[in-house]
Amino acid sequence: MFNLIIQSAAYFFDINGETFSRFAREVLHIEVQTDFTIEREKRNIDLLISDKNNAVVIENKIKSSINGIDDRHDIYSDQVQSQLKKYYQFVTSDDEYRNKTASCFIFSPNYNRIDLSKFSCGEKYTIVYYREIYNFFVENRSLYDGVLYFDDFINAMYKHTKDYDNDLEEEMQRRFQNTICNAKKGYGGHQL
């Protein structure tokens, strides 16, 4: 399933090329020109961003891990053949991209720890945690003044900046509060 956060990021990058170039420089540590193209789900790559010199692969891993692929595991290696290798091979061999510098990234919540050393071509990828992405957008919020849903996008990203996934904690807190409210109602509104 294509994640709404990465889809929103693509939208906000696309409407402001200057900001994406700044994001690429400050967060991804690469130089991308302002005249780039963004393709979503090309060959199953979440985002493929390219300019005349670069092919940037961005995979988003919110609640999922790296997917292995069944065909041809290397019996001489402990590394898992995965989508990472497939994507890297695509951008380094496809006629449209092979003469460009390939840069590969995984956007991941801070609570989602991924060990890239287990995957073939994992060394070709850099993990960028959501806290870095979130901080960039917060610091550059003024560049999106008046753009609909920008604050919603930032708010949706915030929970993924935490060092642990607090969905269960939030659900338990909500249930506990409901139990207290229901108990108060059961006592005729008297204080407990």
C-alpha cells in the first residue's frame, strides 16, 4: 500500500522545486537541481526523483520491513536478496538512468530500526529518519504558507519522529479514560 505520508511528501516536493533542492542538500546530502521529475511507484519504487545528473530512489518503511525476493538467493552470502537490490539495479542499468548518479534512501520512522547489512545492496542505501524530515519541514514551514493540508502533513509525520511506536500506549490510555468516564456515570455523576 502506498503510504499517504510519502505521497504527500512527493506532492510538497513537486510544488516547490527550490525546497526539494534544499531538502536534498540539507537532509539527503546530495545536489539536485530544481528541474527534476518525480515518479511514484515506478517499478515499485516509492519515489524515483531524477534531474539531468541524478537518479534518487526513496523507499518509505513506516510499518513494513525490507521485502525479500524469492528468485536466486546467493548461497555464498548471508545477505538476503531484496527489493533494495532490485531497485538499485534498475536505476544503474536502465537506459534512462544509468548515466546518472544513483542515490538510494530509506525513509523510516525513528522507532523502525532496519539493519541494512543483512540485505544485498543494503550498503547502497542511507536511512533517513522521520525526525530529520519532520524538522526540515517545520524549519521551512514558511515556504508553504497558504498551501492546503501542509499542517496536516506535518502533524501526520510527527508521531513517526518518536523513538518507539506508541499506538498501543495511546489506545490503552484512551480505553483507560473511557473506563473512568463510564465509572463516573455509573455513580450518578458523584466524584470517585
